[in-house]
Amino acid sequence: MRLAFIHGINNEGNTPEGIADTWWQALVEGWKAIGLPPKPRPQIDVGYYGKLLADAVAGRRPAAVAQGGGAESRDVALEFLKTYQAAAGISDEELNRALLKQGLEREVVEQGRIRGALLDVASAIESLLPAHGKSIASRFLKQATHYVEDTGLAAQIGVIVRKAVFDGHDEPVLLVSHSLGTVVAYKMLAESRVATRQVPLFVTLGSPLGIGMMQQILPPRRTIPNPPIGQWLNGFRQDDVVTLGRPLIPGTLGLDGITNVSDGLIEETDKHSIHAYLKSPPICGHIYGMLP
């Protein structure tokens, strides 16, 4: 049985090997803390797209894949940002003032005259969150917004991750994903081309999939794609701003049958920390039980 990890935002300075090592170590620490004996490290594959995403946000993506998105995807991206603005209680007046400090007017964004302005809105919202008692992983909104808006980029990331997880492998795989990586992972698993694969356990941690507007960028489904997914375990913190405290249920993601876990999770300063999620007994214990 293999393990596969799909990371989230802010991993441009990381490597697939680094992610494999640190995520596995977090699981090992979690098992030790609850008295479980160690297990042999299995093969671990990592769907790595961190540098591609960061380069795209910075405008350094190769022209061959710099397709961008149209007006429809731009509207979805703006709705994504407005969801976080509303959840934090940031008024339009506050956001306008923050945008003016950046030399940009909100009306320019809403009229779609400057494509890159969406990233300025993301930065402005991130800068206002602490004053509203919220904190979010640095650059989450910028990188996630670019992924939502740029359909060409999302497709490129999907191909890279699918190849890393499935190409050259026929055996079952336990798939663990975090943050934006949960969106990338679910979109991949909902593709017809992986319907013959076996994913006995799909784990989503700190996922924004519960934000209603996400359904606009996901494949339309009424059921969990089974196959390939056997079980789906979702770990979310009520105080993880990325998740907005929302479980993955029919009322949010539109799917039933997902096991949501929010109790018994380890407390760390960073509420979105992948390592805290992985070390938490309900998460690491479930993964332990699925490994040979």
C-alpha cells in the first residue's frame, strides 16, 4: 500500500522529498503520542506543484501554459474572495480603504478591467483579517484565488499531480491532501480516467471544499466518486480560517458519506498547520489502521 501526499499553498520553497519526510514524521510522532508502535515507511509519492503555482502568481509561468481564465472564472474567483470577506466581517468600506492604500479602486476589480487586480484584493483582505480576530496562512488567498481564476493553470497542476500519484503505479494508494491540495485532489479523483484506480482512504485536511462557491469549479456530482474513493476522512478546525469552520456535508460540498472530524485535534498556534492535523489522534490513528 502506497501513500501519496498533495500539499497546499506556500510550498514553493519545499521539495517533494521534504514534504514526504516531514508529513511522514508528523504521522510517526502522532502514533508515538498515542502509544502505537511504528510502522515501516511505505513508498510515498508527492503531487508537487508549489513552484508552478508561486511562479504563476508572480507572473513567471511559461507562455505554453499561461492560458489564464475568462470572465466567468474571474467572477468565480471574485466570489471566492467575497466569501472570505463576508466570513471575517470586513465591510466594503474597509476593503475599499485597503485597496486605495495599494493604489487600486475596488470598482476596477468588479468591472474586470484589470485581471491582476484580483490578487490585490486577496492581499487587501489578508491584511485586514487580523484586525477582525482572524488569521490565515500567508498568501493563501493570493495563491488560491489565482488557482480558481486561472483555468489553464488549474489544468496544468491537475496533470502534474495525476502523473505523480498514478502514473506507473497500479497498486492501491492512501491519499492525504491539505489546504488547496484538497481541491486539486478531489478534482483529480472525480475524473473518469481514474475511475478504475483504488484509493481505499482519501484524507482532506484544512480544506476549503466546504465553501459553497467551490462547487462552481468542481465536477458536477451527487455522490462520492466510488471508485476510486473507498472512505473519505475530512479533518477541519472550527478556528481554521481556510475552512471557515465548515464540514464537508451535503449542505456545503453537496456530497454525503464523508466522515468529518473536528474534535480531538491538536492545538498549535498555526490553526492551518498540516503537521498539527497529521499528529492529531483521530487523523493519524485512522491512517495507521489503513496501513499494512
